[in-house]
Amino acid sequence: MEKEQGGGEMEHRERVDPLSEAERGMIQDTWGRVYENCDDVGVSILIRFFVNFPSAKQYFSQFRDMDDPEEMERSGQLRKHARRVMNALNTVLENLHDPDKVSSVLGLVGKAHALKHKVEPMYFKILSGVILEVLTEDYPDCFTAEVQRAWNKLMGMVYWHVTGAYAEAGWVQLSSSAV
């Protein structure tokens, strides 16, 4: 176990178990269905995220003051960010067989959000939960309990890599009460 400075969520970083071949297959199969509608799914995810966790909007000057989900849905900036989130996820999922590539992609995402955007890392954990919630609701036929367990494991791996990048960037937690 690694100990990181800064407290809070960054303190305990136990290595996550790698995905099995069967888990990778389940994730990639379900992602194929989701990614066919990536724009709409991405927008749904971000709207749910911002409605349920409005403090997350503080990092987005373009839609920080939007409270109406319909207004958010029409926002070109929100749609653009939703596309970036979905494309980053797609890159990770297309490369699940290549741990170095996954680590590299998530490292870049983590460092950008730590250094450039100054986003608290807990928002990645929250967003992961929102992603799983939306996918499970929108694709109930393919998000069985077994598939959900695989996706939970994947999101744990994503969070582990992202918070590792925060730690490498020297992130110091600003607040533990942002939500």
C-alpha cells in the first residue's frame, strides 16, 4: 500500500485487481451498445452529475450557472465536454488489453484535471457512480449483476489511475466538503 501526502481520499492507495479476460469482454460488449449512442448517453451522464452534484459545476465557467436540465442539454459546451468524456472512456475501453496505454491515458486525464483545471479528485469517484447509474438504467437488459460488478471494478481501476496521477502531480486536497 502506498501512502500519499495530502490526506483524505489520497491517503490509502491499495493496488486494484486487474480485470479478468471475461470481465474485459463483458465491459467491451456492453460498451459497444452504449457507444452507439455516445453523444446522448454522455449528455445524460453529465446532466445527472451536475443536477445531483451541483458543486461540480464550479469548474465549468460555460455552464456553471445553469440549473435547468433542458438548458444543459442544449448547451454546446456541455455536449462538447460530454463527447470528450465518452471518447476518453472509449480509448480506455479499446485498450483494456494494454495496461500501459490505459495508465497513460488516465494519467493524462488525471494530471490535466489536477494541474490545469484544479478539480478535486473525489469528483471522479462521484462521476464513476453516475456513469454506472445511467448505464444500468438506460441499458437494463445488458447491465446484469455480473456486468455491473465488472464495470464497478473497471471504475475502481479508473479512479486508482486518476488519483495516482493527482499524487504524482503533487496534488494537495483543498477541501473535503465540496459536495
